[in-house]
Amino acid sequence: MSEQFKRRKRKNTVNRALLAVLSFVIVLVVAAGSIFVIENFVYDDKNYSSSGSDTQSGIVSVPSEPDKPEPITKVSTATIAATGDLLMHEPIITHSKFDEGYNFDLIYTYLKDYASKVDYSVANLETTLRGIEDGYEYSGYPQFNCPDEIVDATKNAGFDMLLTANNHSYDTRYKGMIRTLEVIDEKGLDRLGIIKEETEKKYTVKDINGIKIGMICYTYETDTDPDEIALNGIALNEDAEKRVNAFSYGELDTFYETIEGQFKAMKEDGAEALVLFIHWGDEYQTKQNKKQSAIAQKLCDLGVDVIVGGHPHVVQPIDLLTSESDPNHKTVCLYSMGNAVSNQRRERMNLKTGHTEDGVLFQFTFAKYSDGTVVLENADILPTWVNMFTSKATGKKVYQIIPLDTEKTDWKEAFDLTDNSEAKAKESLERTQKIVGDGLKKVQDYLRSDENAYPKPETLEPTDSSDVSSETVSE
């Protein structure tokens, strides 16, 4: 064997040895990798897989935590305030006339701060604005006709809408009814209850702070002739019949069918909450009658959220109703707001109790959440009283709505009252609290309860308090 061959043989032997060692190392590496994968194998009751691994490549990824749902937050609120009848008796008109013309601003001197601070304020205009043409004069009861300046004063006080459907809407006939609407439009206030053109909708869907609130206004008919519609005993002509939202106590099924369709239409127009203003009940009765209760329950069943009543000229109770068709639906119903302003003084009335001097500013608040849900979250009543006195400066009588705000410690100073008028204001507060107190507590207890809370407390996952923003609704 040659020396060259021996060297080649030794070289091959060394190469084979190195190859064997290298192969052994590779086996160890592969085995180690396999052990790593096996140790990270996760059992799942549906399949077997490596925890986030690619079984073809052997690459292993760490699983990410699922995204937590965004917390439901309150995104907006809308507070509506409503007051009762602007019952424009002749003495109020007469004593509001000055050299420069009519001015009714003094009526709202102290109510203005309350009506203007909410998002949307409503009052019932219980008069017509026919003007003094065609033989008509300004007048009070029984056929009301007031100067246009009452609208200016109401707007100046912060009100946004006037209700026009009531038993005195047709006192100055069709022309007076239509001119009333024209004046309201010209002066820039919203109106509800009567339409000017047949093409108008008989309701409104108002966007208040991003919350769409459907509102509608109705009045009762004088049921004297089944073949005609009458208000205050005056038969409406054919054009007026088409324009006034009116219902008959004798044909309530027709009313329910009609208003159910209107509720549906409002929702189709985007309404997220429903409010009904309604002129009904018996005058001077401090408790609702059976028909009012029955109508309110049916309207609750049809899905209305808030019912605001007027016409009795005295305050009536507030109540929380539960739908008989959907136990989860509730309706807040104030049966009567009483008078906002009038000349119905106890010394002039057969009713000597003073209730006709009393009224309320009824406030209720809707809240909207980030998931689109809208709920009624609050309701409150500010009692009011009409103070009537003679101005030393002008010698004229002044009619002023006094907000009986219990947070003010000195009404005499705040509202410029005499000792006698302060005593009467306190009596008024007691009268109204006696009527609405229990019902208001019932309403507020529910609205503040877990039952009405949104989102429901039991649906919220426990969260560390440091992770909850001030805007998260989790109570």
C-alpha cells in the first residue's frame, strides 16, 4: 500500500468520524426542539394545537388577550321644562298696556332664570291671537283674544315652544286660530297641537342635544254633537277639523288607533323618546278623574314615556304607570300642571282654597348612552304661585309667576315679596306639595333605582376603580 493511499485512508476515517459526531449533534438539537414544542402543547376540548404555534414551521407565538368591550358611557342629556296655562284674562291684558304698547315681560321676571337654563321649555298658550280687526277686541273669558306681545314675553323668558291645542283654540274662529300660528312662527317659537297647512305633520321630532324626542299635543273635544268637532262648544269648520289634534271621550278607540299610528310615525322619523301634552280632565278638581287614569294607562301601554297634562286650572297628582303589555315599560304622568298665570284669584273664585293661583314648572331629563340607548333618568317639579300686586310706580296691577324654590332661604328678598305675599307663597307651596309629593317620590325613587339604571348593574364586570373614567356609567 502506497504512502499516499494510507494518508487518504486516514483522512477518510477522520471525515467519517467527524460526520458521525455532527450527525449526533443534529439529532440532539432536533430532539431538544421537539421537547420544547411538546412542553408548550395546549389541550383544548375542541382540538389539539400548539399555543399559537405554526405546526409546520414549529414557530411558537404567545397568545394575545381578547379585546375588552368598550364601557357604556353617557354621551348626552336633554332636559325639558313645561309649565301650565297662560290663561290671559282681560285684567292681565289691560294692566299690561303702556304708552309704548303692550308688554307682558313682568309676568316672567322670576321664572325666566328657571325656564331659560334648561335645554327646551314649553308653555300652554290658552288664548288666541286674532288681533283687533274685523270687529274683534282684546278679551279674556269666555272667548280669549290676546295681543301678540304675549309671545314676545314668553320667548324673552327662555321658552322654546307654545302648545296651541286646547279648548280655547277656536275662540276667535278659524282666522284667529290660523293667525295665532302665524304669529308664533313669525316670532321664532316652535308650536305644537295645530297645523297651519294640511301637509304639515301633526307631531314634531325635536333633536335636543343629539337626542331625538317625539312630541305631540292633543285637546279634548266638546262632546255635544257626534257629527261635529267642537272646542269650547264652538263647532269647527271643515278646514279647522283637519288641523287640530282633538279627541272625543266618546270615541276613545279611534283616538288610541290614531295616536298609535302617530307614535309609530314619530319613531320612523327617528324619535328615541315620546312625550304627549294633553288638555283633559275636570276643571278645579285636584285629583284626576277615572277617564284621565284610563287614558293615561292606555297611552302607557302604547309606549309613551312622559304625559304632561293641563286644563283643570289646578295642580293634579303625578304618577308612575306600568305598561300592561310590557311590564318593563314605565310612563311618568303629571295629570295637570295648573295655571302658569291667570286672574283666577281666590277672592274672585267660588273655589276659595287658592289652588287656582298654583302651578308648576315640570322638568324631566332623558339621557343617551354610547350604545344608542335613551332612558328617562330624572323628573322634578318646581311649584309656582301667581303673585298679584299693584305697582307703586305705574299704579297698574302686576301678575308675576313666583318659583317656589326651597333652596332660596329668603323669598321676600329674592322675589320682592311683602310679609303677606310671602305667607301666601308658603301656603301655595304646601298645597302643591300635598298634591304631588307622594307621586313625585314614587317617580324619583324608581328613576334612581337599579331597576331603571342603565346599564344594569348586574351586567357590569368588576373593574378596578383606577381604570374607570369619570364618564363611565357604572353605578
